[in-house]
Amino acid sequence: MNRWAALLGEIPSELQRLIARTQRIALPRSCSADERLRRLRAALCSAAVVRSVYASLDAETRAALADLRQQRGGISANELALRYGIVRPLRQMSRDPQPRSVAERLILLGWLLPRPPAPHSPQRYLLAPEVRRWLPKALRFAEEEGTAPVAPPPLALRATVALLLVCAATPLPARADGSLRRVALRVLLPLLSPASLDEVGRVYAFVLPHLYDLGLIGQQRRHCTLAPGAAAFLASPLDIQLSRLIDAWVRSPLPDPWLQRLRLASVGIDWPVLRRRLMRWIEAVPPGRLLHPERLCMSLIDSFGPLADAHTHGFRVVQRSPWRVQSQTRALLTALHEPLHWLGLVAWHDGLVYRPLECTAPDRVWRYSTAGEVLVPFDGIDADALHLAWSGRWIRGEAHGLTWRMMHTPRAQEAAVRQVLLRHAGTPPAAWGAPGSDRAPSLRLVDSVALVADAPEDLEFALRTRSVQRYVQTRLAPGIALVRPEHVAALQRALARQGIAVAGRAPIPAAAPPLDALSPGDCAALLVACAFYRRHAPAGMPLIVDETLESALWRPLSPPLRDAVEEALAYLDAHSCSATEWIDSSGNGHISAVENAPFSGSLRQSAVNEHDLLETLCRAIAQRRTVTIEYDTGGEGRVERRTVRPLELERRHDAWYLRAYCLRRQAERTFRLDRVRAWTIS
């Protein structure tokens, strides 16, 4: 029998209507007493309603409830007015239903109900037995097990910072669903010491979807890349970074992998509600006290009720608690070990759990370590740390910071790296000079197929870009990789763009075709073709006419035929202009002769001034015009003509990129501006 419903039926009808009015319970005008009681019981008399209303009460009202639940026989009207304020007559409360005291607030909730006076006892107010039973109990903890230490930065925050810094140097391989491959986890493992590889995999499976939602990383061609929002994220303080991660986790509608592993009933679950409940429970734990995890779970469940109910599983009809007590304890223990611990809401020490009282003291000063290494605390990592990606490697991590080792610094980045180190760490000591920081990586080409480095880190430094990785066939061992002979020339050009020269034997050139089968007339025609090609070929064409070949073609010519060829070459010189004459002597990019140029219109060459190309593309984007370019595809010397509609310009490190819609491919493509040989705007 529901004793609470019986007490509601015994109070005056005017008070019943007043409770329904303040609690927004619909009562028709012609509602009977039984129907009125049924509606009040359906709206008020449930454990879920009691707990949800209790969570919205202020501290004074909660303290009054804790006192009233200890008085089994109720409380007299005079004592109630003395302790918790006066109770106005029902007529006055009907005219102004806003509660004036704690006592009136409890009465209008329908929890504290008046009992009719007996012949020999005054009027009393009684807290409904069901309310007394369903109210959250006070948390009880055992004696303290010891002093809680200062908690280090949360693992999820450390994993986020490490991923952003590594992706700034080179994209990490990822699967189609966005998760990192195992080879990428091995790259990040030294930065998250002392975590194991399995724990690092679970952390990134948990945090990666939220990093995609926050716009910190993106995915391109099955690789995890840095997004534009990463610099602003690193520039913010640690507490702001952590709050953004926690907020992204709470608001995410995606299921949590840690809970799916437990195989609990998750059909119809409202994930944000469950996460907010977990955080509210942990916030009720007193900070700085070492607690036994299993006892803490049982105390939380006894105090706040079931972890899963009709609110957490609000997308389906729930008749009883979806999880048993053992399942709730298992889910709460797993949450304490994984998401709540990774986000810094709880910490662990010697098998005991505690809520951190304070975080690590802020330390923003970078410190020079051994030769060529700099220790960067997590609170000191900002957007400047992204500039170090192309000048060295992040080699290891500790609980409070990461260590960066300087390697070869490209000439274009040398000044920026020096300014970053001076700004954050001051002048380096005399003995700090990094071994290898003042030299370029030493690479040798052995037998045109093996790329060998004296130091293994030199090869890793050279393979940081995809333009070099694409030409490396296999890594045999640290510092040794295989290259196909036909890719050697392209590999040397890609390494030269990084300022790395490759020593060793050059690839064997292909043998020239025999000239015995050619007639003198064929040799004369080839000589004219070579001269025409040299004078009129577009800039950047891969074929180079060898002088040895021309001398061999002159040899079989007879004197009359030689004179005719020389006359034809003189005619070409008199009636044509070379590619270098397209730009006038002032260097301002204007055209002096265009009738034989490969493009019509206002032609520019990218070798003259990249600033002109940027201005042209910005104007084309603003005016929504198309641009025709001669593009060196893949940096291998194959020049193609493309007509594109520019969409966006983006700078990545020391290079500019153009994202445009290619009319030839009928799709969006990305072009690197230093590979554009010539252009014209239509």
C-alpha cells in the first residue's frame, strides 16, 4: 500500500489543488476527488521524481529534509514554524503560491503533509514514508586511508596535446572510421609514458571522436591531420583545454566504448544524461580523501539510487531498473578507471581512488636538458610549439611535460625556431649544442636501390613528408630503406626541397638509341626539332636535350645539308622568342611578346614572384573566376595544364596550397603553389 497516496487523500481539497497548481499538474474543473488523487499520485509518488526534485533544491531545504527524515512521528506546527519558518493559511497561499519559507516549500512539493489534530494532541506535519525512503542518503565513508597526492595532468589531455604536436610534423595513418592504426599508436606511446600500448589505444579510441567534433584534427586520405583549430586550443590554459574536452564528452550523442565492452543494456540510453549523472555523483565525493573504490561505488548507489533508470534510458519504456546492482557497480568501477580518470575527475594512488583537490602547480618555463633537448611542461605548451615540428622530434613524455630534441633545421625555419627557444627558454647554455643540429641529415644511395643513413634518426627525419615516403619501397632496418631505380631522381628532388643532399652513385642513365639507322635527312629534321623544343618548350618540361646528342646528329650531315640546317636555325632565331623573353627586363611580370606563348592573356611565371600568384588567386576567389595553370604533377617534372575554380588558400608550414575545383577532373583538388609553372586568369 502506498502510504504517501493515502496521506495525500486525507489533506483538504484546497491544499490538493494548491499542490497541483504549484507542481504544474493538470486538474480539470469538474475533476472528482478520486481522479484528483490519481493524478497527484501519478505525478508525485515515484522515486525518480523525488530524486530529480531533490537535485534541484537549495542547500537549506536539503538540510531541513535531512532533519525531518529523522523525526518519525512528525513535527508540531509550532516547532515547524520555529525551525523552518511560518506556514500561512491556505487562503493566503492560494492568492500568492510563491513559498515564503522552507516549510511552505516542502508543503507545496507535497512531501510534508499536515495531519488533522487529535483530541489530546496538536496539529502535526509528517514527512511521507516513501519520501523518507527515496530521498538520497548521506554519503558515508570509512576512515581516511592516507593523504592524497597532487594529481598529474589528465591522460586524455596529455594524449590530445601529444597527438596535435606529432600531427604538426607528419600525418598519422588512420582507419576508415577515423581511429588510429597500431603503427601510429607506437609513435605516440613514448610520449604517454608509463602507459601501456593497450591503454594508449583505449584512450585514443575514447578521445578521438571528441577531437574531430572540436575541430582539432581532421582526416585526409586515411591519415589523421592537424586542423586549423589546434593552434587556438594549445594557446588556451590547461583548465580551459580540459573543460572543453569534458564538455565535448558530456554532450556527445555517440556511445562510449568502455560501456559497450561491458555488454550492459544500452538500448534507448540517453548518453548525455548518464554522463552528467556520473559527474554529479563524483562531485558529491569530498576531495582529497583516499577511498576504497568498491566501497565508494556501493555508497554512491545507496545514496543516489540506481545508476540507470527511466531518465538514463529515456528513449524506451522502462518498467524497472535496467541494470542490476552488480552491473551498476561494475559500470561505475569501469568509469572510475577509464573516462573519469582520463579526464581528471578522479585519480588513483596505490589502488585507492580520490577526487583531486588541486592540479599540478603551473609551470610554463621551458628548460634546456642534455645536448639538443628541451623539456617543455604541459602548461607551457602553446601554439609556438607547433613551429618546432619541422626542426626536431618529440622523443619522450613524462607526467608533467614532453621532451623535444633538435635535429636539422631547414634554413627557412631556422630563425623562427631560434626565436621560439629564446622566448620560452632563454639563451641556451654553451654546451647545449645539439649533436646533428648544425648539420644536414647524412644519406647515401648504395647501388641506386638502398638509401642508407649514418644515424637512424636522419632517415626518420627525411621520411617525415609524404612526398619522400611515396618513393621509399620498404624499410629493411633502422636507417636503411629500399628505393626503386626509376624513383631515384624524383626522390633526390623531393629531398632537395628539404635541403637534404644524397651522396652516392647516381642512377645509370638510359642508353641513347643508335644513330646508324638514321638517314642524314632524319638527323637534320631532329636537329631542327631539338632547336625548336629548346626555344619554345614550356617552363618545367621534364625532357632535356643533351648536347652530346646534338653533336652526334651533326656528324652524318653533308656540307649542303649542314648549310640548310644552319639557315633553318637562323630563321627560327629571327622569328621567335624564348620563354625567358615573356617577362620584361623590369621584372614586374608584364608581357612583352605573347603571340607564340603557350597561354593567351595576362601570363605570369611562378618563378618570378609568388606574391603575384597569391594576388591573382585571391582576386579569382573574390570575383569567382577561373584560372588556367601549368602544374608540375607530383613534383616529378610532368607538367599538365589545368583549368580550376579557386576556392581557398591555406598555408601549411612554409608552403602555400590552393584548394580548387578542377574542371578537368570534375572534383575538388589541392595544388601546391611552388609547383605552378605558369598561370593566367580567365
